[in-house]
Amino acid sequence: MGDLTEFKRYKIGQAAKMLDLKPYVLRFWESEFRELEPIRTETGQRLYTEANIELVREIKRLLYDEGLTIEGARKRLEDREKHDILREVHSELLEIRKLLDF
């Protein structure tokens, strides 16, 4: 049986309470951080996934704990994405190298 947390969905009020934020902050951050895109129901209700929640935690940490501006936080998240992609490519290249050395 797999990890069921990937299927959890939180309404905006639930997510805001869990993150100790106001719902309007989440809505504003959605407009500022392209990565933050909750699922929308047919009626337009926002549903936040665990991945969304983790991203909001990171945004909150960058803004509140590190004191970055929104632009600074946005840049840091973009740099993290690039770094993650490079790490993935590096890992795949190492796997290819192992296959070729065999």
C-alpha cells in the first residue's frame, strides 16, 4: 500500500490554518509564485496538495525567516529548480557511465 499523503487535498482555509497564514496570503502568493498552482475544482475552489503545502512552507521560510523580498524568494526558488535539474542530469550521466564501463 503506497503513501496516501500524495492524494490528500486541502481547501484554502484548511491549508491556511495548517500553515498559520491567512487565506488571502495564499491567494496573493499564487499570483507571485508561478510554481504555486493548486488544483481547481469545477466550481473554482482551490485544493492544495502536499507538494503545494511544502512549497508554501518554503516560501514562508524564505520570506519570513530569511527576510527575502518576493523577488528574492522567487529567484531562490528558480535557482533551486535549476540545481535540482542539474543534480538529476548528473545522476543520470553517472548511471550511463556505469553502463558504459561495464
